[in-house]
Amino acid sequence: MLTGVRQPGRRFALSASERGDFFRRQLDETASVAPLSNMAFILGIGSVIVFVIPPEQTVVRVLGGITILLVFLNSTRVAVSLRVPRWRQSTRFDYIGLMLEVVVIAILDIVLFSKLFTTIDSNYDVVIIATMAGVMGAGTINFYTVRSASLSWIYIHGLGLMIVFSMHSEPYLPVLAIQLAIYMFALTVGAMYLSASFQRRWMAEIQADSERQTVSLLLDGFEGGSRDWLWEVDTDGRFSHISPRLSQLSGLSVSDLQDMTFGQLLNHLEITSSDEGKAAAELLVDKFERTTPFRDIVVPIRIDGDRRWWSFSASPRVLEDGEIRGWRGVGSDITERYVHEQEILRLAATDSLTGLPNRRSFGSELERAINGRGNLDRVRVAILDLDNFKSVNDTLGHPVGDRLLLAVTDRLRTVAGSDVFARMGGDEFGIVAHVPAGRNSYVGFERYLDVLQEPFYIAGNRIEVRATIGYANNPDDAGDADELVMLADLALNEAKSTGRNRVGKFSPALRAWASERATAQQELDRGIAANQFELHYQPQVNATTGQVVAFEALLRWNHPVKGLIGPSQFIGVAEETGMIIPLGAQAMALACAEAAKWPAGMRVAVNVSPVQLLSIDFCKMVESALDATGLDPKSLQLEITETGVVEDRAISDLHTLRSLGVTVALDDFGTGYSSFATLQRLPIDVLKIDRFFIVDCADHQMAVVKSVVELASLLGMVSLAEGVETPVQLRRVQAVGCDLIQGFHISKPLNAAQLEAYLAATATSSGQNFHPLDSDFSRP
């Protein structure tokens, strides 16, 4: 890197090896773009073969297929050679291969075009011509770094098309020929400009690198008695004074050092073998270029494979007329002291269990990212929290919990990439992602959730781990690091309250939501004691007959001041504070009491929080509600989510209740991590297909719905589509064979009084409830 000392103003020129490197860079740049460009080529030609060429044109189809095959094989060769260095050929060989590719494929293109232009319907002429124009443009961009290849591609295609046009007499062809000539000229200009631009950019990089490597090491006049050795170089960077101590430490003889420049010595000591060394070398270059004295610049080196740290201080020696005569400085081997200091700093910034950066280090890295970002860059901070991790410590013990944290950390670290990834404490992790200007603003934090999909096996235990993430942006959401973390926490809490195992983004509305959440926490206990909660019921109907078979009980808070409040505003608070246990028991009692009044055979479906399932008295609570109301257990259905049944005790409770006749539905199926093995493991009777797959009725979404319906049928379960709001959605879910339907198209949720009217109305409608019976039951 620091190959010598040069005077400012020295003319820059490329050596023979650098010219060879440039040629290699041209070929590699073309090769790196080739797979994408060739994919466009393959798709373009392929679409013509499939949709334009008549089936009877076997020769033309075979010719097109050969062209596509050659392009595909060449793309594969190029991709493999880039990734497997030992398969890479010489630069000359690669250039010949490139030119051969250009000539052969271009000629095949023209032959194929000629055949197509002669044999297919003239209505497709515009498609073929447009395809060839696209092929010409794509190839020009692909080969732009190698001017000869790019121009060959343009003119073989262009002149070949001209020849083909001249062989036909259609009146529009002369106009096309003129346009083709203009197009060729434009492509030529573009190719020349891109090639020159690439060369200028690469030359600028080479020059900048050379200036860093050959920067002035003009040293003179600084000496300290407490230092290990003195070093001095002249204006050429060659040592004019060599300390025996330097010879001893470097392992080089005095005569060897006399033949070296200061930069060559550092290169010999492998200063650039680490990022730390590269940064130190750049700092030295900066000091030398600006003729600035420096002190205690720490440089990592290697001597016989052993890593050491040297410290350099120096000042320039300047004559009275301002001429620089060189540099003189002192150096010290500070390895022992440096290692000790770095270990102390590392321990202070590292989590003792996982070895990740700790909260303190995370804060420093976040500050550094915010302060170092460009004007148009973004910094994104996320908080990741493991769902239900406390239950692992409570049931399996803290040693198992610690081992699980280590295993989780190892997995998460594999997808962190360039992100700062730290442990904030407990089961909470912090992530800092840098989004450069011009890059898509989306940062896929979902990959951290995906990598946790497979179960962990710790001390003979199979443990399912899920996580929830909340994130905020700088500078959009906040400029201060602490506030940014607080906002990410808000997003995390919101994501947890709306289902967990997801990524939540901060929005300004979350501030108001957080305030409301705090108020709800204060008022929730009073509301439960005052019986302010009520249930609304939404019908579930047979998809074939329209007959009502069940009602889902939906909890509402009849707040004395705010009126009717939906569950999204208080269920999360109730779960976090443990108040979901008495609230859930109250809701279960209300639902069973109301369902006891309904016609025989009609079920009530009650949502069960994961926190309820994990409670010890859950099974007793359900049995008590059934006994107190006299409801037949077969008329009760429990709606659960997969996250609520990670523990064996919860599964055992469900089996116990199912043995009594209670049915179990798995809610929001298709949006989480439910697997075939999970469905076999749980006592499930009904699969509820999440409304996400129903709303837009897209074909790919309905394909998922059909797969779930078939899976439910295979496992002897009933499928239920929720969120059906339009006649189109109704017809689509009926078409894929869904058993039950729920949604606003059937009816909005009804209070107890409205439910009685609804039952009376449906009793006289022959079960055909696919249309709202009147405005009282439909969405406004």
C-alpha cells in the first residue's frame, strides 16, 4: 500500500501490470453483469419462441433453443469462473472467449431473426423487431466495459438486420432501416461514453490508490529518549538512519533495511492484512500528504506470523526555504500494553454470556452510525425480543435458558451481515442497520425471524423460539439515539400486541397509542371489577348451505367515557399485566351463558390468549364456566394461536377439554410458522384461514387458500375462511371448497339483542345467509 515516497505533482502513469489489471477488471465487470443481461436475453428470445413462432416451425424453434442454450451455458461458465478462482483462465483466453461469444451469438440472433421474418405471420413483425432492439441494447450494456465487444455486438446485429431488411420489399422497411441506423448510432455513442466513463473511473481509483501507496514519507527531526528506536527517511522515503533496535525487532538486516523505503517496510510487515491496519495506513498517508506531525499512531504488523503492535510518532524536517528534506520519528513496540488495554475495553463493551456487544456498546455504535451517515442515508434501529422466553427459564431452568440464548445468538449472527447486532439484556437484542442513499429503503429484518423457524434442541428438549421486532428510522422518526431506541421499543410493543412473531415499524400514531395504552392499563382493572366488558358475536356459516353453525365471541370494552373500545386497545395491556386471566374468565362465562340460550347444536367460539393457555388454572376455568352455565361442551369452541401452545402443559389441557367434547380452532392459519407436524401435534378441529389471503382474491392467494382447505380435509379438520366481505370473495372461497365462512358479507359482529333478531331472521330464511339479511346486520 505504501510503496514509496513521492513528491507532490509527480505525474501519474500506469505500469504494465496495472494495465493488465485494468484489462482484467474490464472482463470481470462484463462477466459480473452477464448473468442478468443474459437472463433478459433468454426471456426475450424464449417469449418469442413460445408465443410467436408457430409450432410447425421446428427449425426456427430449434435454432432459438440452441441460441438460448448457448447463452445459458456461457452465463453458467462465467458465473462459475467468477466464484471459483482456480477455474479462471488467462485474461487473453477470457477475451477471446468473450469475443467468440459476441460473434457467435450475434450471428445466431441474425439468423434466427431472418428465419422469423420470413416464416411467421407479419402481424408479429413488430414483436420480433422490438425483441431484437432490446437484445441489441441489453448486449451493449452488458459488454460496455470492453469497447471492441460492445461495438462488435452492435454492428453485427445492426448490419445483419440491414441485410435482412434489404432482402424484403415491405414498404415500411426503408423507414425501419433509417431508424435502425439512428439506433445503431445512439448505441455506439452510448457504448463509447460508457466505456470511457468506466476507464476514467478506474483510472481515478488507481491514481487514488497509488497516491496512498506512494505518499510522501518525508521525515526529519524528532527524537525521544524513552522510545525504542529512531527512524529517519529522506525525500525518496529511503531510510537515512537505521537503528539496530529496528533491525532486531523487524527481523531484517541493516543492509536489507537500507534498500527499503518506509512504506516497503510496512508492507513487508503486512500492515494491510487487517482492517485495523488499513485504517492506520490511511491515517499515516493523510499525515504525510498534509505534512502534519503526528504522535502515537498504532500500527498492527506481523513478524514471522506473530501479530504485534507498533506505535509511531514523527515530524517533518523543513529547511528555511520551506523545502521538505524528509521525516524523522520514533517507534515503539507496545504489544503487551496494547493487548491489555484492548482486552479491558472489550470486556467493558461485551455481553459476558453471548460475546455480543452489550447495551453500552450498542449505544456507542448507534451514535457513531447516526453521526457518520450521509445527508441522504438512513440509519435504522431495531429491538428484537424473544417471545415467551421466560417460560423456558421457568420450566426448564436458567442453565437451559442460557444455552438456548447462545444457540439463538449463533443463528441470528449468521444473518446479521453488516448490521450491528448486540444483546441489550435478558432475551432482548438490538440491531443497527445502515441504509445508504439510493438503496431501497426496505431493510429485511424478517430474516431474523425466518432463521428462528427451525426448533432448537437443548439438553434433550425440543424448544420452539419465536421473536418480535420493532424498528424506527433516523432521521425520519428521531435524531437522538436514546429517543430512537425508545421509539423502536414502542414499535416492538405494538407488534407484540397485534400478534407477535412479526416486524413492526414505528409511526407517529404510536405515540398517541402509547399514551392510550398507559391510560388503559390504569383503567383496565377497574373495568374488570365493574363488569364493563361485553361480547359481540359474528356468525360462521356453512359455505354450501349458508346455514349458521356458530358465532365467534368478540370482546368489547364498554368504557364509561370513551364508549365501545375494540380489543386491540386493551388485550395487549391485559396480557402484559396478567389481567387477561380474570378478563378471559369473565369473557368465557359470558359466552357460555349466552350460548346456552341458543338453538341446540350451535357453537360459540371463544378466543383464548396464549397467556391464558400458559396459566395453571386454564382447564379448571373452562370447566367451571361450562358447569355454571350448563352449556354442552360440544357447543364450545376454543380459538387459539400456535404461539400459545409451545408448552406440553398447554397441549395437555387442550386434549383434556377436547375429550369432554370441546372443539379447538387454530386461528390466523397461514401467517405464522404452523407446520404439518404442528397440526398433528395439536388437537385441532378447525383451521381458520387468515383474512390476509381472502381480501384481494388474487390467484396466488387463493392457491394458498385451496392448499389449506385440502390440508384440513386430509387431516380430518374443518376449514374456515374469515374476512369474507364481498360477493366475489364469497364465490372464490366457495370455489376452492372451504367448509365455513365468516365476515362482514355475512354479518357484522352483533350484540346480544341483535343476535336474537339475527337468529329469528335466519330461522325463516332456509339457511341461505350468503347476503346480509338487512342493513342492521351488514357493514355501514
